[in-house]
Amino acid sequence: MTGYRLSFARRDLAIVLILAIGVALRFWVSTLGSNFDLESYGIVAEIVDRGGNVYAETERYNYGPIWFFVLGVLHDLGGLFSDPVGAFRILIIAVLTLADVGIWAVLHRRYGRIAGFLFFLNPISIIITGYHNQFDNLAVLVGLLAMVVYAASFLPALLLLGLSLTVKHVLLVLPLWLAIREKGLRRKLLAVAVPLSVLAVSFVPFLAGGRSGIVSNVALYRGHDNAPFWHGVLPAQLQPLISPIVLFGVVVLVLGFVWRREEPLDLALLYLVTIVVFAPSIANQYLAIVVPALAAFPSPLFLPYQVLAAWMLAIHPDGLHNAWLRDRSPGQLVAEQSWPRTYDPLIMALSLGLAGLLFPALHSLPRRAWEWTSREAKAQWRLLRGHDA
């Protein structure tokens, strides 16, 4: 018994130490600078503090209302310190780091210790949380928790998924995937209607004065429109015929059917990889969205993406802008005019890993198609014979 207790204590100590390293790295990269997002957070927080309507007063907020409430609270708490601006950022990083710890806990519980730490110590997650201070991880955490409770509590899980969309609409199309896997019209309709209704209702208090901003800066916001997969894979002759949004919609719908038998948590992680590969718009923070999935489904096929993405974030002007690495990087990753296309090799590398995840499902697709065709042919033959009789 004593040996067991000692082993258990050592394991716990190792977990604490590794988590401490991940936390420390997130705060350390924040000392290397900041970018446009932090400035936007300050503008939004000041509007919240004086009771203004964020959607009516700034174009620099493109999400549901939960995050600006969080920013308002953190801004108020930061004002209690001698350096309110510095404290504000530290508090933001603390919240985002806690979200990463939450994702670690989900992965650790469902996929094991290695998966948890592959996520938490991943340089992509560290840079996006600590330097960029983007909050996609908070929306992802709430969405993953929704999937954890999905099988046992259908409606509460859908409400929780709606809450995730209200934080940031990373999982906006996941309700469709859930509807595809559900049986019965009622459950299919609820899977889509409940989360989207929660998101829609969250904007209601801000419609007076903010309707135009909600439409233009949230609903119609398109980001960079750089579409790496569309640009890198689709033949030039077909590009005028198939827009990036159409390609995204068709592929996401098809893969929703391909993976309809997956467990909800697995489904959500597969969804994260899918939307990043085929997204019509990619920015730095998107690169971290897939990291929980890469940790849960580790594969050598994902290694090129992880190396390229971490390298790009280290040299990017809106990233760590490390001059030593930049001077030793390929020209495409350095030339300022090539930044919209910089994501192309990253997404091509990520699509290689996605192909590896798809292989088991696609490998059995011809067999399933043949079985379905045979059943239908036999059924039709029996009907025909019965009709002839």
C-alpha cells in the first residue's frame, strides 16, 4: 500500500510539474509583445465599462456577447492594480490558460495522459494563448464539455453547445453533424434548433442600436478570405465555378455523413480538423483550433503541420516575430506580400493528417456501398416478382 501511495504521489507531482511548465510558457511568451487583438480587447472593455453597446460602437468585435462581458469584468479587476493595462492582459491570459487546462482535463480523462500533455505543451497552443490571447479555446472547451454530457443529457448538452457558440462560433456547423447522426425527426430538429437559438437570443438585448453592427460585423464578417485549401488544391479552371464557401459547405456536409457513427466527443474533434482544412478564411488563431484533435488522434501525418505552424507563428509579424528564425526561413514564409499564401503549405500539411483520419472510413466505403446496393437490388427484385405474380 505504501508503494502504491508513493507511485500515485509521484504521478500527481509529474502532472503538476508539466502543467506548471505549460502555464509558465504561456505567460513567458506574453512578455515578447502583443498585437492588434489586445488593443481591440481594450476598446471593447472600455465600451462595456461605461454601459455602451459594443455592436453599435466598434467594428473590432465579431462574436457573441459572452467574451465582451468577460473583458469588462477583467478590465474592472485590472483597474485595482497600479498597472491596469498590464494587469488586464495578465488576467486575460489567466482565463485563457484556465480554458487550456480545462481542455487538458477533457483530453486526459477521455484519451489519456499523453493526449492531455500533447495538447497542453504544444507550442501552437502556447503561442496563441499567451501571445495572441485569442479565445477560441474557451469556445472549444465549452463545446467539448457539451459533447461529454451529450449521451446522458441531450437537451442540456445542446444548451451548452449554444453557450459555446455564444462565446465564439467555432462550432457553428457542429449542430448539423449532430443532426445527421441523430435518429428521429424531433431529435434532428432539436440538435440544430437549440444551439442556434441560444446564439440568436444572445443578441436580442443589443438589437436596439446594434442591429447594423451585428449584421455587418458578426453575421457577414468574412475575415481574410484566403481559402488555402481551395487555392492550393482546386484546379484553376474550376475555381470560378466553385467558391470557397460552396466547397466548404459540400465537404463539411459529406464528412458529416462519413463520421455520423462516431461518439459525440470524437465527432467534435474531427469537426475541428475539418473546418480548419476547408475554411474559406484562415488567420493565426485558427491554427490552434485543431490542436486538441491532433493530441487525441496522434499521427506522424500531423507532424509536418505542427512544425510548420509553430515555425510560422514564431516568425509572423503578428506573432513572435523572431528575427533569428525568420532569417533562416524559406522565402515564402518571410516575404511580407506572401502572408495570405503563407497558410497554404500549413493547410496542405494538415489535410494530409485529415486524409489519415478519413482512411478507415473511406476504406470501408466501397464495401458498404456494395452491401447497400445488393440489399436494394434484392428488395426491388422481390417487389418486381411479387408484382408479376
